[in-house]
Amino acid sequence: MRDVAYYRTTMPFVSESFILEQANSLHNYNALFVCRDLKSPIAADVVTIDALHRHERMKFTLLRQSTLIKQGLVRYKPSLIHAHFLPDAVMIAPIAKKLNIPLIATSHGFDTQMSRWSLFKTCKPTNWHYLLHERNLYKNADAFIAVSQYMRQRMIERGIADSKIFTHYIGVDTQKFQPLLHQGKFILNVSRHVKVKGIEVLLRAFAKVPLSEGWQLIQVGAGTETLELQALAIELSIDSRVTWLGAQPHDEVKKLMQQCACYIQASMPDQNGQTEAFGIVLLEAAASGVPVLASRSGGMPEGVIDNETGYLFEPGNFNELAEKLNYVLAQSNEWRKTMGLAGRAFAQSLDIRSQTLLLENIYDQVIANHASN
């Protein structure tokens, strides 16, 4: 059985559980994790730069070279490196080239949506390296993965050759996310508190849900706009009906999804041009058997079958969202369960196990092509 090295400069992040879930769903490959900074233990083989090696970490950050990472890759001999996010691919590319290991890079959104000036202003060394070596990456990486058809088009517009791009939905664990018989009297949203997530739109729409109906909104997430959003809830006189849970573990999010009456994602493009690449959270909600309301932003329309598994609305249009939300809430529990079951059937067509088999076919093809060149 061959090894595939999953690279991320810093990992794992709670918000990026999809990387570990994808790795854990492998059938014909073993997963090796490679990073500069390991935030918490991973139950797998890991190659990293120990915090004690400060000079080695600095060398990698500035020069994209690391003896420790190189030695680790030589020891494990992975057949492929799969970097998540294009700036991370740029960071590992020199070592991959030196060791003649094929490199695949997945774009999850910001790296091919944000303007180059916006990336520069982040003042992150990884993004600066990306800006300096972006064209070389597009030319020399063996392949790229787009997480939606929308992202495929954005990647082509960015300068990546169409022939190098595979469109692949990561998928959702439909065994982990399953429907429950119980349906709570609340609406759910799971989003970071930043402009791109459109939480302001959600709050303004929820303010149009009649108080007499007794519906609550539960919001999971945190971010730079928390105080601003909480102040808006007070201004709209809905603060008593909105519960802010902050960031929550994935298992707690799963329980809430199983119990909510419907899930809403109101994301919209921000001033930097960034929006949702796809929205795995939509599939998680669908797999949990609840209707999904999502904006027609980015790749999200690919995660909802309009009028069948949920409803789509125009980004930023809180009146349209309010109309569709009120319609869903006015129906019976059984009606919502029927729509939720249609959503679950859709999610099952994108189960992470079958999707990962398709990913492994991509791995096989890229490895074979690399060996023949």
C-alpha cells in the first residue's frame, strides 16, 4: 500500500476537519501528515519541525527548505504529496521537486479568489511566497483539484491550465451525520464571524420571522465581527431569540444539525472577492436530514437542489431569505422531514468514502503520468 503525504504548513485546524476526514477515508493509500507547525497531536504518522528547532523553522519559512522535512519524506517515501491550499503547495514545492515526488494542490477558495493585492496585505510569509512563485506552481505542479465547478472556473481565470484541473467534491461522512427523529424549535447557522459568511443578512431575515411563532436562531462560530453582530441583534430586537454559542467541536455541531428545523448559509462575496468555494457544511446538514437554505454565492448552488433539498436565494437579499425561511417554518415537521430525506439522498451520492475512491483514482493517474515524464 502506497503513502500519500498531506501537507499543510500549520495543522490541524478545527475548521479544516475535512483534511483529516479525507485522509481517514482512504482505501488504497496510507496517510502521512507533513507540516511546519503541529498545533495538536494527530493519530497518524507525522513529519514536522519540532518547536525546539527554531532556526530550522525560520529557514523553512524564509527559504522553503527544511532538512527535517526532507529527511522525513525520504524515510517514509510517499508516492505523492497532496497540499491543501495553493500557498501551502508553494511552500512544499521545492522539496517535492528535489525528491522527485509528484505534487497535487487543492484550492479551497481564498487562494484563487482573493486579489493579489489583498493577499499581499495579509503580511503572511506563505502568501508572499505564493505571490512570488504562483506562476511556477501552475507550471510545475502535476495537478490541481477544484472543490467545485465554480472553483474550477476561478482557477482557470487565475491562470491554471484547464487540462491540469480535476474537479472533485470532498464529500461528507453520511454515517457520522444522520437524521434524528427529534426536531427542535430552532434554526442553525455555523459560520465564522466575518463578512463573507453573511451573518448580518441572516439576522435581518430572522428578524422577519414572527415572534409569536417561538422560533430561535442558534449561531455557532466566532471571529472579528462578533461584537458588531451581537449589537445588530439587539438593534433588530431579536437578541432574546438568538443564541451565540461561539466555536464548537465538530461533534457538538453534528448534534445541533440533527436537531434543527432547517440550516441556513447566507454567505456572500466580500470586498476582496472571496466567497464560498463549495460549503461542505451544506452537505453535513443535508446528510442530517434537514432542509438547507443557501445563497447563490460561489460554489454553494452545487450543494443544494433548489426546491428539492432546500432553497436558494440571492446573496445579500434578506427579504428573499426571510420569505423562504418563513415558508419552510410554516410547514409541518413531516414536510420538513420529507425535504430533509431528499437532502440526505443527495448527500449520500457524495459520501466521503465513494468520493475518496474517486480521489485515489486521481492519485493513481497523477503518479503514473509523473513516472512517464
